[in-house]
Amino acid sequence: METTLVIRQPRRSMGQDERRERIVEAARDCIALSGIHGAAMAEIAERAELGVGQVYRIFESKEALIAQIANEDLAEMRAMLDALDGGAAGLLDEICALVPQSIDRCFDTRRVALRTELAAEAARNPRVAGILQVVDRQGRAAFEELMSALRRSGETVGDFRARCEFVHVLFDGLAVRSINHPQADRAILTRLVQMTLRRLFA
């Protein structure tokens, strides 16, 4: 009988950035599935295929992980805003063109489960609330800076910020509604949101 020699390839060394990315993705999954308190660091480490010690060397606590998740979501939003240049199409048209994608994100069950879990934890944990409020403040500032091109002549700062805040309220509300009504007609919602944005900023 012939013997087949199995040559094992050496395991590729994983860099710090890759480990960080795997931990964050595992944390997103675990928190969305089990909630913040149900997602143990050991479970996150197992899903990331890392040791618990490796996780703690990068993130000293679950709150540090939450901060990383929130900041990555902020960076994603900023990248989306930075891609808008208000060119030939016009800024408002560009924003309206993003509405279908934004509504799909509101109906992404994993994303919504994670966001609602973080919000629920923030309601009872002042440290988590502080993390999310800082990130939200930065996100609002970035959005207001973009929308300043559509600020009405003579409009007060308070009125302008209230219009911008209403956009956040609109999409946050859609995300919560998607839990109870996941079958909502997204095409109709898209048209209504676009109409609302044009009434707010045209």
C-alpha cells in the first residue's frame, strides 16, 4: 500500500490590523445574536478564531469594542458623504440617489439588531451612552457641514440643525420600524423619503 505524504502548509502569520478586524466582525455577530451581555469575550474570541488573551491585548474591555464598532460605522457614513461633490447632478439629487441604499441598510437585520442592542445598553449604561453620544455628535457635525450648502438664506442655526436632525430621526425610525414591519414596501418608502428630503432642503 502506498503511503501518501501530507505536507502541511505553514500557517500564515496574522497582523495586528487583521486580528483587530476579525475581532470587531466577530463582536458584531455575537452582539447581534446574543446581546451585549450575552456576547462573552470568550465567544467573540472563538468566532474570531483567536485566543481570549489576544482579544484582550487589542481591546481591554467590551466597551472598547463598542467604541470601535461605533467609530467604524461613523467612518463608513463619512466615506459616503465624502463621495458627494454636489457636481452636475446637484447635492440634493446626489443625496436622494443614496436613499434606496440607505433604506436597505435600515432593513439589514444584523445591522439593526446591533444598533438597537447598543442603544438599549446606552439607556442603562452611562459609559456606553457617552461613547455613542460622542460618535453621534461627530456624525451630526459631518452631515451638517455637508448640508450647509443647502442652508436657507437668513435661516437660524437652530432651524437648520433641526432640519438636519429630522433626517437622522427619519432613518433611525425606519430602522426601528423594520423590526416590526420587515415586509414594508421599500420602493414606496424610497419615494416618500426622497420627497421629504426635497421638501426639507429644496
